[in-house]
Amino acid sequence: MKIRLWTGWIARITGIAIVVLFLPFYFGYGNPLPFLNPDYTAHDNAWLTAFPFIFIGFILGWWYPRIGGYMVVLAIVGAQLVTFIIGYGLVILMLAPLLVGVLFIVSEGKRGEMPEG
């Protein structure tokens, strides 16, 4: 049970660190709304669509780890799939937030199981 507790706290702290570090880059992109700028490629639009879900998932993961983790994992897998299909390949940097999203899901445990302590 201690491993699950540690996993949850590692996921929370790392998730908030990712939000704090990457949110300025997201807004620094210029116009972070996807599909508005005709110069944006499909790669840009895929990730600009995924990032809000990733940020919200990390914040939501503090109270609802399973929901937040699934939001992060599905957003990253979806954007990775789009970029892989259009020929950009995998964005290796996004494997770190993907791992944190998985940690949120794993830290929750089985449905209905009450944590000790």
C-alpha cells in the first residue's frame, strides 16, 4: 500500500511541475487556439488540442487520479497517433507526461478499494 501512496504523490508533484513549467510555453506559442492560424500544421493543431486536456488532467488528478490520468493518457496517445500517421513520428518528449498520467491511474488502485492509513 505504501508503493501506491508514493506513486500517487510522485504523480501529483510531477504533474503540477509539468503544468507550471509548460503552461508558459503553451501561451508563449502565440495564439494557442488550434485551427485558427492557417500556418499551423496538423502536427501543431494536434498538440495544441491535446495540451489543454493534459493540463486539466494533471490538475484534476489531485482530486480524481483515475479521471485525470485517463485524460492525460488519452490526449497524449491521440496526439501521438495523429502525428505518427501524418509522418512526424513520435514526440519522445511527451513520453514523460504520459508516464505521469499512467502513474495517476496506477496509484488509484482497484475500484472500491479503500487506502490504508
